[in-house]
Amino acid sequence: MKPLLPLLLALTTPVAMACSLAPQSLNFQGPQVASVQYQKGVRADSEEPFIRAVVLYKDADMAVVESRNCEMENYSVNYFSSQGSVDKTRFEALLAPSPLKKVTLAKPLLAQLPSSPGFKDLSDQVTFAEGQVELLASYQSLEDALSPFHSLVSVSLALGGAD
């Protein structure tokens, strides 16, 4: 009976997924940044390694940026505005480490961000020579929520994967 135990353990023990891509390193700083907290880890649901940054600005805006790569490159920015508008310079800085530079956009991304509550699938506005691409953007009003923020603008980019 003992020879079966190692076989059973080998068959039932989860195997860590080997990832071919590492998360993009994140580094946010500047005169408007009050503080940045970084977190590295592996997502339990997908076993993807990630790097997350929570950026607090001096005017009380906040951004949560996540780079999570394994077989695909995934990058997301969630910008919480205390004034109700997105600071375009900040948003460009938050997108700078993203794999956005690997794609061709029909129009600049910042010009395509929703300015009123809603969701846009911008995937048809992007070409990527090396596989599939998904680009999503949304705007949410948070004024009715018990939140110090007036709005949330989110951008999610996924590159790669099977066609």
C-alpha cells in the first residue's frame, strides 16, 4: 500500500503554473504623489504573479494599478477622482509601464475614455500583431455612494493568448 501513497500525492498536489511572462515592474513618483504602496504576489484564482501599486495623490485622488502577466499581459488602472475629472498627465504616467506601447490605436486612448457614466469596449480600435487584444474603459459616478471620491475611471488591457 505504501508505493501508492507517493503516486496519489503526486496526482492530487496542485502544480504551480509555469509562466512565460513576468509582471511589469511599477514605479510611480512625482511632485503630486503623496505615497505609493506596492504589493507583489500570486493570485490564488489564476496562479498569475502580479504587482499592484496603490498611488495616493496630494489632492486626495487615488489610483490602483495592477500588472499581472503569465501567458498573457494584463494591465489595469483604476483612477479614483476626488474632483470628478481625470488628470490626463497622471493617467498617462499610470499607463506608461503598460504594454500599450506594443499596440496601434486608431485614436489616442485618453481621447476615447468615457466622460460620462458608461462602458466602452475599445478592442476594435486596437491592432496587435502578436495575438489577441482586449481594451476596455469605463467611467462610474461615485457621488451617490458613501465615498470620498466623485468618479472612477478604469482601463483594462489584455494582450496575447490564443486567437
